[in-house]
Amino acid sequence: MTSLAFGRPVVVESDVRAAAVGESRLGAGRGCSSFVYVTIGTGVAFSLIIGGTPYLGARGNALILGSPPVETTASGAALSRLAGTASAEEVFERTDAVGLVRDGTRDLGRALAWLFNALDPELLVVGGGLGLRSDYREAAVSEMRRWVDASDWGHVRVVPAALGADAGAVGAALLAAERGGRRA
């Protein structure tokens, strides 16, 4: 959505779509005709990029990953809530929370496999605070590989977001420039 406020263009977009655009134009998805960006942080969401553009879905809800949404067990908010900690980082420091982390990566891996099986993208780019944690990401990807049905599953590429924590801000700036009539 774009509007004019204070004489300047204002662009409203979801954080996951903005990050996906950033990765599409300047990050890990650059040069791919299609890829899926997944953010794993406070919540869990995804964006399918086709030809450099996020697919919105019929009602703009092509963001929710899983049914029920996998963020109920695999997000930072879910892990800290389930463990009774103030942050997800504290969960990783507790030996009694290993099962929660395992359950989260299991559920996340299965949801990622569903994305690959349904959408067949060239690449999966993973960002967000937990997604950039190599131990968490790799455990989920290991589970994902068990469930991907494609005959050439060994060629499934999964990479961390090249723009890291800045992917959303970079994408938002690109979208604001493009939708505001400027060339990014």
C-alpha cells in the first residue's frame, strides 16, 4: 500500500516481504527466478518471490507457514513462552529446554518441506534472529530434508540471508524508493 503523508510517499509492507525483496535485489536471492524467504524470529512467516516480486496471495495472506501456524512452536516468542523465559536466547542456554528446541526445529523442518514440496523454488533463504542461528537453522533443515519428496532433493539449496538482520530495512528502503516513483 502506498499513500502520501507529509508530502512524502509512505509505503506499508510486511516485514517478511520487505526482507524478501531486499534478499531478491541485493542478497542471497539475487539472480533467482523464484525463491522462498523464511523469517524465523519472534514469529515465523514466509514470502514467495517470483521474478523479483513477492507473491501476495488472493487476500494478501501468503505469509502464514503451516497449519496450525508453525510459529506456535518454533518462533522465538513460542520457545520463550513454553520455557518460561524472558527471551529465546535464554532457552538455548537451558539444558532442560532441549526438548522444546528439538520440537520447534522438527515442526519448522516439516513446514519448510511442505513449502519446497508445494512451491518447488530454486532456493530457500532463511533470515530472522533464530533463522540466522546456524544450530537452529541447520537442525530444521536436516528435518526438512527428511520430508522433501522431490527426486532431486539433494539439490535443495538452503542459505542464510546474505543481508542478515538488515534484510528488512534494505527491502523497505527499496520498496519505498520504487513505489515512491524513484529508481532504487
